[in-house]
Amino acid sequence: MGEATGSSKVAKGSAIILIGNVIFRVGGYLYRFLMASLLGPAAYGILGLTTPFQGIFQVLSAAGLPPAIAKYVSEYNALDEEDLARQTIFTALKIMVFLGFFFGLIMVFVAAPIITVYYQKPEALLPLQAVGLITPFSVIVGAFRGAFQGVYKMEYILYTRAIEQIFMILFATALVI
């Protein structure tokens, strides 16, 4: 009985993630289409220049902790050790926020030399510095996703991704207009 419940829980979670990935893929295309049409080729190229930096700094700031959060929260909850699960989330969140601010500050200060030496595009300075400001917030979302995955709340992962994508589209559109 417990095995059937566990496998149905995994199947339900997998279906939720699959549907969410399809929806968010469409949202990503909508975002790119909106930005390309609102910005024009040169400005959209600058946006494309910042995207790899954002990905790199998010990965460095997360330090692989969201999957570890999921693993240990799941393990501690199975052992009925909710205090250890909670402590795992808080400790990982502290580390990730520290790393997010650390790498965010590095990006803010390193953006100018990167732009002047490598790209010779001074108009890309502010978007690259904005990546440094985004980084701490994105790692917080990653920590919560790891926690939600650990307690098998896949629908919460879907909600956080939906909120993140909606706000990204709305704020990016508002900033461009």
C-alpha cells in the first residue's frame, strides 16, 4: 500500500513538472518574442549578452545546494526529523543568500572592465550590473524549489516558476516601455 502511494505521488509530481515545463517553455518564447519586438536588434543583442552571465552567476551562487536541500529534506522528513529538515533549509538558504550577494557584488564591480576590455559596448554596462542585482533573489527562489521538491510539493515548484516568469515578463516589458 505504501509503495503504491509513493509511486502515485512520484507519477503525479512528474506529470505536474512535465505540464509546467511545457507551459514555461511557451512563456519563455513569449518573453523572447516580446523583448525582440520591443527592443530592436541592437538592444536585444545586449540582452542576449547578459543572459550567459546571469546563468553563470546563478549557478555559482546556488553552489549545487537546491538538489541537496531536496535530498536531505526528503530524508529527514522520512525519518520524522522535521527540525533537521527545517535546519537544512535555513542553513542552505543562508549560504545561498551570502553567495548570491557575494557574486552579485562581484558582477556589479566587474561589469565595467568586462564591457570596456572584451565587448567595447558601454551601453551594456547597466544591464550587466543588473545581473548582479538579480542574482541574490534568484538563488532564494532556487532554495525554495529545492525545499518544495524535498517535501514532494511539485505544485509549489510550479507556482514559484509561474510567479517568477510572470513577474519577469511584466517587469521586463514595463522597463522597456
